[in-house]
Amino acid sequence: MALKTHSRWIVLVLCCLFFFSLGVTVASFGPLLPELSALNQVDLSRMGQIFTFYFMGSLISQLLSGPLSDRFGEKPLLLAATLLLMGSVAALPFSHTFPLSLLLFSLTGLGGGAIVLATNVLIARVYADRSISALNLLNLFFGVGAFFSPALVGLIAGQTGNGRQILWLVSGLLAVQVVLFLWLRIPAPGRAATQNLASGLGVLLRSRLVWLLAFLLMLYVGVENGFGGWITVYMQRTANLPYEQAALSASAFWLALTAGRLVTVGLGMRLSAVRILALSLGGALAGSLLMVVGRGNLTLSAAGILLTGFSFASIFPSTVSLSSASFPEQAGRAMSIINGMASIGAMLLPWLQGVLLNTISPAASTLLTLGGVMGMALLLAAVRPLTRSTVPSSLPKPAAGFSDALNR
């Protein structure tokens, strides 16, 4: 995609703002669970269905957004998705009935899922030569928003008794971003690329690499959202922390994830996506083991939360980079398949984690995280030989600096 250097930076900044807003939104769900449960007059286990309905909406939008992105471009898709997310998020604090809340979470997922796909595909195209670093920077801002979100929920709830007001703040921020994005000119996909979509879909559906990456991301997104969504309740139950302090454990998780993405922005200029994935999963395995053996121990649990969050940081952007590099002409549709499977994982695993935590034991919920990480490691072992011949090297010259790498 041919854009001038300053236009590329504007695209990156605005996409980072979209991800910041989405991070604030998604990370607020976990800390808001007790409040939403009381408001809707359902128990916590049942209220955990909000994750399923959010990601059910996300699944639908992921399946539809890929073809729309390849055919019409990312800008119209992003504008429509942001308006939908803005409206549904603004309406959530007013909902006092459980079915209406689930509907609104589904609409939030529709908007959020389209934003995730469109922004990742757009950045991968604009920064095709430095996609690992650019995608890590993009997803870093999701972590920044997610880090501030639980603490803001606790602060707002402490001051006003209504932590849901954070969703109104997000809606206002999204409105500003819509106005800014309207001014930006982004070229639509080339005519040749859109003419081969139908024939290329069959190739994608038969690709072993596509499905391996899809199942890897399915486990990752499910485990990450389950971990981040339930960690507040988990720390309340196992470490006997009051709600305000337990909510900070969610902030610690997202802060560690953000720090990991900041570090990986630099590593993406020196290491391949597969190598970064291997390092990330090794750290995540150690962190999830700490959670298993450290249940009830505040120090070990805190270490496990931080290490898991830090190690999770680059799994999503590195997988997106692998997909974009492997299928450059069908980036939107490839991501539609991969992110669609990720949404299935996010629909099921956070719900399952809540059931394990609330009806069996906190230990069972940590074993789910550990099992998910082990599954991702096995899938990466199967991915590695397929990427050696299909994915071009994206590493810059060793002397290149951060600013130079992103501007080339």
C-alpha cells in the first residue's frame, strides 16, 4: 500500500488510538463483573456469559470483515465498526436486564472484532517491510488501555459507586477518533487483488498453515481473556484481597503485557516471528506453572501474573505477522479465518474458566491456563517447518534504529 511517510505515521497513531479504546473496554469487563452481576440480578457464574456473547459477536464480525476489508478497504469498515462499538458501549451502563445486557455485549463484540481485524490488516499492509515491530506497537496500545482500565474502574467505583461510567468515557473517546479518521485518505485495495478473492479462498481453506495458526490463536485469545477477565475474582478468592486491591492484579497483568509488547517492538527488528513466539510461549509456560504452584501465595501469584502477562505480549501480533507474510494477497480473508477461530476460543475458554473457578476450584482454573499454553507450544512446533519456506525474512539491517525501521 503506497502511502507517504507522514501518512503512514498518521495511520499508525490513529490505529493505536483505536486499540487503546478497545483495550480499555475489554479489560473493564472483568472488574465490572460483580457490579454487573448485582445490577442484572444474576450470579457471577452466569454473568460470565458476557464473555461468550461478546466474542460471539466478534466471531460473526471476523467472518464478515475479512472479505469486506479485501474488497472495499479498511477505512469504511473501521468507521462502521467504531460507530457500532461507540453506541453499544454507551448503552451498556443503562441496561438492568440480563438478556438486554447480553445483546449489547454481542453488539460490542461485533464492533470490536471488526476493529481488531481491520486495524491489524491495515498496519500489516502499510508496514509490510516491518510488520512485526509495527504490529507489536499497535497491540501495545491495547495493553496500555487494558492496564489503565481496571484501576480506573476501581477509582470511579470508589468515588461514585458506579464503575460502569468508564464505558461512557470510552464512548466519548471513540467519537473523537471517528472524526479524526474521517479526514484520513487511505487508498482502496488494488483492482487485481479484489478480482482473485473467490479462487484464493479455496486455497486458504485447504492450507494447513492457516488452520494451525487459527488454532494457535484460538487457544491464545481464549486463555488471555479468561486469565485477564477472571484474575480479579481469582485473587479475591485465593489471596483474600479486598475488591479494590484484587482489581489491581488485573492492571498488573495488562501492565506486564504492555511492557512485553514494548520490548518486542525492538526484538521484532532482530528476531523472526517464529523465534519470538517460541520465546513467548516458554515464558508463558513458566508463568502459568507459577500460578498452579503458587495458589494462595500472594508473592508467587503476583510473579505468575506478571510473567504470564509479559510473555503473552507478542503472541497475537507475531501470529498476525506470520499470516500476513504468508498470504499477502488475501490478508483480510486469512485473518478472517484465523481471527474467527480466535473468537471461538474467546467465547468458550473465559466462560469455562469462570465455571471452573466458581463451581470446582481456583486450582482448576489455573490448570486450564497451563493446558492452553502447552497446546499453543505443540501447535507452534507444527507451524515452524511450514514457515521456513513460505515466509520471507522481515528482519532489518542490524544498524537500523526504531524510527528508521518504521519509516522505511
